[in-house]
Amino acid sequence: MNDLHFLSVAEAAELIKSKKLSPVELTQAYLDRIATLDADLNAYIAVLKDPATAEAKRAEEEIGRGEYKGPLHGIPIAVKDLINVAGVPTTGGSKFLTDNVPQEDAPCITNLRKAGAVILAKTHLHELAYGPTGINVHYGTPKNPWDRERVPGGSSSGSGVAVAAGMCAAALGSDTGGSIRIPASLCGIAGIKPTYGRVSRRGALPLAWSLDHVGPMSRAVEDCALVLQALAGHDPLDPGSAQVPVPNYTAGIRQGVSGLRIGLIRDYFFENIDPEVAQAVDVAAGVLEGLGAKTEEVSFPLAHQASLINAPIIQSEALAYHLPTLRTRWNDYSPQVRLRLLGGLGATGTMYANAQRARAVMVRRALELFDRVDVLLTPTEPVVAPRIDEASRPDATVTAGGRSDGVVNALTRFSRLFNLTGFPAISVPCGFSLAGMPIGLQLAGKPWDEATVLRAAYAYEQATDWHQRRPVP
Amino acid sequence: MAEQITTDFLRDLYRNAGLTPSEEELKALVPVVQAFYDGAPQVEEILHREDEPSTAFSLPVQS
């Protein structure tokens, strides 16, 4: 069987269920692929070769006995290295956590194991998840497989690279300001940030508690649905976890978008973006209209003030977590991440409280949009992946639509709105630039309505072939 | 008018928190912290335009 490594989770699941493909064979295919590519691409910090092989063997035996657990049974999944896998260091991409070996799996990993998944490897990330490029001075920067001179996006950089290059069936990421969707967009794959509280964050290193999310990244939208199905659910020990029923995410995924009301947001989201990105997203909106969706232009409330609202929240919460360690391990932080963390002390308590209040205003007014539309449509990023050498500079900027912006603000300004509101949001590939770099389309929905977001994304994906293009054969 | 942030102000702020950024870091932090002070009135204006209790800040209710 050729190209095992590029099978979608759904495709592999069918073959495994019918015993035409062994989990051992599939896992070995990824291990071989990693051995071939990863010395160059640097997606992985730890490859769990022996445990993954043992898990694959166990899955094979279970399936042989007729104990099939479902579509993730025997599927090799990579995990961002800020999520705990028992017995394996969780470094957070940092220098001071190399000896941080958790004794227990994070609940999201426990859920994957219950579904029969094989935990394949731990992926690199932007140091402490505090950056949107994926650049990491301690462990090296994962390379965008579409152009190795360019960043993969972050902070779930290694997960983005591993999925795009066929080095895993799917991967887990986390998302505080866009860290699933940014690498998904820049690496040409699908990645969904679910509703805040949908997936337990316990056992994942925090960046900002009120903004953190965990979610799946994959080569196909249906795979995101399958993995999210396993991840989702209430965790009473995560204070941010919600007790909300989890629907069947694949049940209606093929229903199409006839009559679906799409809110295309031009204001703010089409300002200062690459013309190629604008064109690709406009064409994507047209594709959805061609499939029967109805599009109207809407505005996102307080989008232009989002930076003012977001900064005190993310910076205060991030510093609150790291302050004790900064006092004792100052030099073990990279200068860039350290500077970002230090900024948090400049926000007073009143500024933080008022930012949270303004956030509540944004949420309330954004929810009103869903009286008129079912999903929101925007670009995921204003640009394609920047060059590593340019993005590595302390004063790195990105120029889009004639305007120069700091690289952090540029790469997060479209995604962080859905961290602030907690609404579910997915990025799917919607085209390529003339330079051959992926462009991402972002679809967002109302709280708890991942199913509609996935349905719209699936319909778009199936009407196009962007998701079938491969950066590396 | 928003407070004008200086490296002296920041040096004391960080020292009180048990941190000692370099002078170069302090200079780099001036515009970051200035942005908080410049932005705070704009955030307050957002709240001023809205009616209470919609501007309440509450924690997630445990279920």
C-alpha cells in the first residue's frame, strides 16, 4: 500500500476496521517517515518509538479479537510538547523543564488512549507557547515543509509541520491567540480551536488560563471532527471546563451548506492583508455561495480595539504563571520570550479587570451576530508564512497591504478575537500564493456549535483540492 | 493625559517584583508599558458607552 503516511484518519480507520491495514504497519510507516524527514524538518522533540509500537501492537490484537473501539483505534497521533504524556518529559519548548516528567497523562491524552489512539511522538513548539512563529532558540525552529526557509507558524509549530509532511495521522495543539490556526494556515492543513471549555486543559502547561484551548490538527476536516470527538467532554478538575453535552461531530458533517448563513467580515479582516490572501478568501466565499450558502457582510464588534483588550489579559496571566520561575531561572528564558513576559507587569490590576469587562462587551455583541448568520468567514492570516531569518529579528515586522506591523501582532490579529470570545474557529487551506505558500480560511461559529463550523469547513474542503496538495512526496 | 513611562519607573516596578531587567530590556519595555497606559482610557471609553450590568466581569460558573 503506497502513501500510507498521507492517509487521512478517516481513510486509515476504514482500512484498520476492515483489517486491510494493521496499526503496526501504519505506525511503522510514520516512524520510517520521521526517520527520513525529521532531521531536516525538526518537527519532533521526542519520538516514542517503542511505546508507540507496543500500543500499535496492542491495538492490532484488540481489533483482531473484535474489540474495535472506533475510528481512532490504532491511529498514530502526535502531541504538542506542552501536553503531559505520562513518563515523557513535557518541556514546553523551554530550557528549564527538561526534567519535568509527568506521572500521569493529561485528560485529553487519556481520552485519546480510551479511543485506542497510538501516542506517536511529542512535537516542538514556540518556547512556552508564547509566540506565533514557531521560532525556538533552544531546540531549533521546525521548518515549514512548503519552504524550509519560512516559519511554520506557532505556537503549535511542530504539530503543523508533522501533519503537513505526513509524519503523523493527526496532532494535538493548543491555542491561546491562534496557536492551532496559525500553523494550520501557514502549513496548509486543518486545525480547530474548539469552544472555550470544550476540551480539558488540565495537564497542559498554561499560557493564559482564560484564553487557552486544546484542539486537533489534521490533513482533513473530518479528521479534526473525529479527534475532537474523542477529546471533548467535561473535566471537573479543570476550572475552565464546561459541562455541556458533546454532539456527534461527524453525524451531520456531510449535510452541505445549502441555506447556511455566512457572515463575511471585511471590516478589519480585509485591511492590511496581502492581495493574494484577500483574493483567495473572496474566492472561497464564492465557492461556499456556489454550494448554496448565503453570504452577507458583517462587522465584528470591537475588532479594532481587540489588541487593547487582549494585551492586558494575556500578558498579565502569562506573567502570573511565570513570575516565580523568572525570579530563579532568568537566563533560561530566551530574551524574546522573557521580554514578552516582562511586559505583563506593566498592566495594572484595574487595567486587567477593565480588559475582562470589555471582553464581556465584545462577547455579548458578537453573539448578536449569530441572530443573522450561522458562521463567520475571515482570512486566518493576513500573509503567508514569513521567512525565518526575518521573523527571528528582535524587531521583526511583517508587511501586508502596504502596512508594516510587528510579527506577533500581524500573525495573531485575526485569530485572537476567537480566543477572546471563546467561539469555536477552524482554519482550512483555501489556496496558495504565487510563491507556493499556503493560505488559510478561518470559519468561526457560536459557542458549542463546532458541528456547524466543521460542516461548513468540510463542504468547502470537498469542493476544492487544496487539502490534497503535499509539500513533500 | 496618560502617564509617561520612563525606565526609572520601570526599574522600580520590576525591582519591587524581584526582577532585574537590563537597561536595554527596560528601554524595550517602555513602549510596551506605555501602550497599556495609552490604551486604558480607550478601554474605559468602551465600558462608558455600555450599560451596566453588561460590563460585569465574572468568573465562569461552576457546573
